[in-house]
Amino acid sequence: MYQYQQRNQYFAQVSGGFEELAEAELRALGARAIRPDYRGFHFKADPETLYRINYTSRLIIRVLAPLLTFDCHSDKYLHLTAKKIDWSQFISTRETFAVNAVTSNTPSLKHSQYAALKVKDAVCDYFRDKTGERPSVDVQDPDLGIHLFVRNNRATISIDTSGGSLHKRGYRKASVEAPMAETLAAAIIQLSEWDGERPLIDPMCGSGTLLCEAAMKACCIPAGFLRLKWGFFYLPDFDSTAWKKVKSVADAEMRPLPSGLISGSDISRDAVRAACSNLNQLPGTKDRFQCLEKNVFDFPGIENSTIVVNPPYGVRLGSREKAEKLMKDFGDFLKQRCTGSTAYIYTGDRKLLKKVGLKPEWKKDLNNGGLEGVLGKLELY
């Protein structure tokens, strides 16, 4: 038996700043014995809970099923140990795989790409010795994802049960420069405590990621509804009956988006087209939202609403001076024309948030694809 089977224990990878939200989400989805560790949480789960977490979690990056953990002081021993795993229980030579590795404080494996290469070679050598053939590597869309984590000469080889990062919802068919990660957008919607009781508006919507995540929450659409392939399909103990039950129960909760509840705008025509295209990928949303090509400062006001926004900066806007002026002008707009609303502003530059000219009720550091940013809450009385 593999390690995950012996202990019913898995590992959920989480972005920086999401830890508290992700732990609460794991618990709500049925995870047990949750324990924090480097970049995520160990937890226990039965198969149904594992499938449910993968299918419905909005905040977790991926879920790993550990096969074995061992002391690893050399690249040769890593290759030898990885080759002993019966990889034919997971894939055949007709299927594809890829290896992702993270290494830390291990002199013999300083470079993660080299460590990944040693495991890749071990998998290929296992099949060559057994069948004379080997499966192909596909780093873009593999059938099986293998994950190696080595820290302080201690290694764990795991299977990616998610089948790739869970931020890839499947609705982003169109995009603009520097789109927001879907898990970050979901965290912002979660932190806004928006419950669908009043309108939600993104007046600088870009390709509509915040709007899509808000729509998925309002419609109870499972985060993985549009994904076709899962890594847990390739586990030797995959239970198709349990998976179908989990999916049908979650799908039964879906409902149409109330008309007019969600709206957005952007000064860019391409951004508006992208946002509309992405929103229309979601079930129950077609023609039930509004997205306009319009400058935010042309609105008479946004009152008694929840405002979520990731103002353009850096590659999306250009110079620092433009970004600072936009934030100042937007702050004036909020103060003068948004009575009774609550605004949640996310920016990848902490100093830019200060340019709004309003004191946030709170600020929260959140990671966007490896880049540090900050979310601020502004009550507009």
C-alpha cells in the first residue's frame, strides 16, 4: 500500500495569504486532522472527500497523494527509489506524464529541474525494463502528474490528484495582459463576504475573473465544473461510483444567476469582449449580467453595492505616474459618488493603495501567482 492509502492523508497546496481561508474551506468540505506545513496543509480524507475537495474547492492550488517518503542524500538514490515504484498501477506506455519538483536545503539536489529529471528517468527506466517501451512526457497536459518535494534531505514522491493546478477553471477562453489568478479572485470574493443580497460591480473588470468567480459563488457552480480530466482518475484505488455521487450532489446545487446581480465595465473593448466571453462559459449566466465598454469615471455613481476591483498597473497600464493618478482619481470617485457601498481594492503594489486617499478598514496580503499584493476594504459612508 502507498502512503496515502495507509494513512488516508493528503497534502493541499495553498498560495500565500490564503491559509486561513483555505483551512476553513477544507474543514467545510469534510477534511479531518488538518495540519499546516510548508506551502499548504496535510489532511485526512476518505475518497469521496478527496473528490469533493478537488471538484469544489475555490482556493486550493492542487491536492497531492503521497506515495512514499524517504531519506534522500544523493541523486542516484532518488533515481533508484523512484524506479522501485510500480508505475504501471498509474499509467501505461500509451499515456503521458510529467514531473514537477521543489527542492530546498538539500546539497545533492540543489536544482529542482535536475531532481525532476531524475524522477522522470526513473519512470521511463521502470517501463523500459518491464516492457521495452516508455510513456511520453507532456509538460503541458499530462495524463499523470508526479510531484517531488525534497527538503533537508527528506523526499516525498506524490501523485497530483487534481490533474494540474485547480486555478484553471476552464472558463477563461479569452484574456488580456496580466490576468488575475482565479484562486486569488475567489479569495477576494470570499473576503468581501458578499452573499448575493446586493449588486456586485467591477468597474475595471479586465477579462472578468472577479466577475466569473462571483458568478460561480452566486450560482453554486463547482469550481471544477468545466474541467474534463482529474488526476485522481489514475489512482489505483479510484472509485468511479463515489466520484459520480460527489459530482451529482454538487451539480444539483447549481442555480441560474439572478439578472442584474453582477455587472462590470472596462475602458478597453477587448477586455469587455473577453469578460463577456468568459462569463458566458458558465452555466446559468448567459444574458443575465451586464458588461459595458465604459470609463469608470463616466458613471454617475455606484451606490449601495459591493465594488471589487483590481486597477490596472505595471504591464496593464504603463508608467508609475499613470497608476498613481488612476488610484487618486478612483479614490475621489469612491468618496464622492459611491455612498453606501463597500469597495475591495486589490493591487500588486502596496504603495499604490495609499494613493486612494481613504484609510482601509483592513488590509490583507495576498499572493497572485508568486507576486505579492494587498487587498484593502473601504467602507463608503
